[in-house]
Amino acid sequence: MTHGFDDQGAQFDAEGNLKNWWSEEDLKKFKASAACVEKQFDGFEVEKDLHMNGKLVEGESIADLGGLTIAFAAYQKSLEGKPRPNDIDGFTPEQRFFLGFAQVWATNMRAEYARLLANTDPHPLPRFRLNGTLSNMPAFAKAFSCKQGEPMVRPESDRCVIW
């Protein structure tokens, strides 16, 4: 769903026509948000002297952040008016939500394959997809009691917000 509003999808109107449908102010805000994501992913080091290409992975990264933000809001909405779910194995319902997202990206790959993907694939490497998305979400930091300055919490001034 959020690919309809990533760096590529955002260029098309509701009928699928290549057309600017954004207000000037909204487009300016979107471009600033997209630039934040691009800069963040440019900073991820695959290995010495090789970083992710933020422009290459911008669309997927925008979609991941927007999609997980919407999914978490939907999850919270689904709980309204119901008793709070119990902790399971020491994990709160919020922690389990984010752990489910993390499990999707659990991978192990050879360095050669990581280099190939970093140079050619419009999807970020799984570890950066995970950490990049979650480090922008205050709900994640709250769920795991992460404090400002810790690795999984981007400073508020650098936090990327899509929606």
C-alpha cells in the first residue's frame, strides 16, 4: 500500500497517470522526508568503504517505514475496547509486534552476496531494513525502553517520519 506513496509511486495520480497531484506544501514536506530516509541509508556501512546507496533503496525504505507505522497504528486500533493482552514469555504485546517484524528480516548472508545486493538491489540489506525502520519509530523505543542516544533510537532531529 505504501509503495503508492514512495519516491516512485508518489509521482502518479489516483488514475495511474504520471502527474503531480500534490499541493506545493505537501510535496515539499514529502521530499524532505524522502531526503531524510536517503541520508539515513547512505550512512549504513555494509563493510569498510562500502555504504548502502540511499537513493537506490529510498522507495523500499519509505514503504517499510510508512507501512510499519500504519501497521502498528492498526494493531493499536484493533485492541481498543478490549482487555490488554497478557505478556507472553516476558514480552509485552507491543514488543511481540516489533519482534514479528524483526523475524521477517532475520538472515545470514555471505559478504560477497551482501556487496552484490548493496550495489544492485533497490531493497536495503535486511539488517538495515530492520534497524533503519525501527530506529525511526518512537513506539519501538517505548516498547523496549530504549533511551535517547542508544543505537536503536535516532535523535529526534534526525528521525525520519513519512506519515
